[in-house]
Amino acid sequence: MTILPPDPDFEALRLELARLRAARGWTYDELAARTSLARRTLIEIEQGRTVGTLKTWHALAHALDTPLDMLFGNLCRGHEPPGETQD
């Protein structure tokens, strides 16, 4: 029997990106300049039209001075993250 992992919460991830950007008072243009990503890409991610690549999220984490694991921890919102079983 195969046990599938829970679905990642991409909504929580994109909302955290929006929160971090807003907390710094940055526009899409400013974040684009700090990441070398296209403004359109940032909008697409924040609006949930695309997830983005690992390379994209790596650039975002550096620009936002936020550890990548903290950003990606949002994917497990609503379920227990891997390795945290209660024995």
C-alpha cells in the first residue's frame, strides 16, 4: 500500500511571500530588482497562477533575508511536517 503525502499548502506559501514583501514596503518592481526576477513572475506567484521554481524561491529568500526552510515550512501548514511524528 502506498501512502501519499498530504497536499502542500501553496496558498500559505504565496501569502507569506506577499506578507514579507508588504512588511518591507516593497513594490513588485523593487522585489524584481532585488531578485533579478521578472515583475510578472512575482505577480503570478503572489496571485497563485504559478508556483515558481526552486531557483526562484531561493532568490526570493535571499532578497527577503528569510531562511528558505522558513518559507517552505508554510507548505506544511495544516498538517504535520515530515520528521515530526508523535511516538
